[in-house]
Amino acid sequence: MAVLLHLLPLLVAVVVLAFVIHAVFWGMTFRVDDAHVRVLVYGLTVRKVALADIAYADRSCPLWNEHYTSSLDRKKVVCLRRRTGWIKNFIITPSDPEVFIAQLRERGVECALGRVSTAC
């Protein structure tokens, strides 16, 4: 039994790591509402960017970013360039980037027609 107590921190670390991986790849979603772009994990908002703060959106991937990515597929990258903040580029990977950009256009956000960048 004493040996199992020594393995308890390792077991807790493995469970936490598994939870984080599941949350990032399967639990993270992105939503555009009337005032914000929201990053949701299991339905709870963990980050939001005001639509009024977005200068433009495109499919590029600049060097200095704030990442909320739920996929390793570079073709799903959407960059939201903010007007304010220290890190102005906000990178997300919605399941359908074209539909996501169309939703942003409907709400008055300028969207560039850039090609997918391989710089990510």
C-alpha cells in the first residue's frame, strides 16, 4: 500500500494531462454572438474577444499570437487581428473556417481573403 501512495502524484498528473488534452481537442468550440467571439470549453466561456475590438480576420498565421487552437490542421486557422492589447493576433481553429469568417462578415468584421499560410 505504501508503494501505491508514492505513485499517487504520478497518477494525478496523468489524469490531469488526459483531461487537458481532451478539453483542448474535443471540448473546445468557438462561437460568434452579437458582441463577442467566444472560446468555449465544455460549454463554458474561457476567453472572449469583442467584435468591436477586431480590426480584421483572415486565414494567415503571423509569428506572435495568442493561441486557442483545437486542431493541428493548419487549414483551419483563423487569425483575428485585434485593435488593442499587447498580443494583437488571436489564433483559433473553428471546425469550418469559411462559415466562421462568413459569420464574422455578417456582424460587420472586415475579413481578408488571404490564403492559408504554412508559417504556423
